[in-house]
Amino acid sequence: MSIVRRKITTLLAASALSTALLCATSAARAAPILGDANSFAILAGASITSTGATIITGDVGLTPGTSVTGFPPGAVVDGTIHINDGPAIDAKAAFGSVYTTLGTYAVTQNLTGGDLGVGSLGSLAPGVYQFDTTAQLTGALTLDGGGDAAAQFIFLIGSALTTSSASSVLLTNGAFFDNVFWWTGTAATLGAGTSFVGSILAGSSITMDAGANIVCGRAFADASVTMINNQISTDCETSTDGSGTPQGVPEPASLALLCLGLLGLGGLARRRRNA
């Protein structure tokens, strides 16, 4: 075999290995527990209300209620509004199932009385964190995945979650928004200008003040979701700086075809090398 041909064969094999690692990592990061609710950015039981130019990327679902208002001028991008139809009913059932399951998780650390984003609670490793009653986020909270794309961050909040204005949740070291869950016994309120990451699963309601955004995540509430000029997106990955900035990623089917194609090339290269 010529030197040039050997080099091409080696490059193809290396590409196949890299692709295999990429596919394995993507599979690890794309293992949501939300089932039929995974494509939804908003789910509620009684009402969904928007004021102003809210932008939702993902599906919107309501059941058994019928009141969805504010679209337009609000917009739903890459998704559909489902009201009391099959997808909404299935997604709401999946939400209920996950809500019940998360509430039974073994707690890693009880943070009752602490303020997320302040002092030692400004950066957290993967784990299951409990607040017996309310939880407050003030400032910037960094969730450090420690290099594990499947690392989970679960917050179990006995009553309500509240964020101060301009607070933020940042992801770093491989932390992935699909593995971040905020479970509340009652409500969640995101203060004006908050930049949030993760899926909120609220026992009653979610209120988003003006300019508060869930840049990567979801707003699921048993009763109502109320918004004012907000953005919620499920179509994103973590940026390299951990900011949670939405970025385009390959569709699952396209990624699968890419994986199969390059792995096939790698196999052909190995067969030719052996020959």
C-alpha cells in the first residue's frame, strides 16, 4: 500500500473514532426523562398567558384548560400550540409522572436557609438539593458538570422558587440543560431580567417578570404560566463558556446518518488496510 493511501486510511479510521465518540456523547446528553413532554417548552393545566413579544421555541401545551392568550403578538417557533389534543394530554401525563418521580429522589444536601448564587452557593456540583420551604436565587449560580455530560442537578423546593432581578444560572464543564430540574411544591417566579437554565416543574404556577428568559429549558406548571416579553427555548446546547446560549445542533436523524456514514467509512478503511 502506498504511503499516501495509508495516510488516507488512517485519517478515515481516526474520523470514524471521533464520530463514534461524538455520537456516544450526544446520546449521553440527549437522554431526557420527560418522555412525551420533551418537545414542549411550556405545559400548563389551567391557562397560559403572554403579554408583549414573547418568543417560545418548542411546543406549547394546555390541558384540561382552554385559555391560551397573547399569541400573537407572542410567537411560537419550531413548535405548535396544543390545546386539549392528544400531544397535550400525553405531555401533561408525562409531566405528572416525572413530577411525582423527582419528588422521591434521595437528597444529596439540604440547603434550607441558603441563598443560591451567594457565597458558597455560587457554584454547585451535580447532586439533589433540597429546600424545606422556599428557595431564593440572587446573583449568578454556576452549575459545574465536572466533565460529565450526564450529570444531573435537581432542586427539590418545598414551596416556592424566586429569583431576584438580573439573576442567572450558568452551566460549565459539560453540564447540560436537559439534566437540570427545578421542582417546586407550589410556584416559581423569575424576576425581571433573569437568565435561567433548566426545566421548572411547578406544583401550581410559574410567573416570569419582564425580560426574564429561560434560555435553555422549560416552564411546566400544574395550573398556569404567565409571561411578559420573555423567551423560552428547548432548542439549544450549552455554549463553551457555560452561558447556556442557544446554539444550533444537528437533528437526531441527521446526526444518526452522519454517525453511520462515517463509521462505515472507518470500517471500509480498516478492511482495506488489512487487505
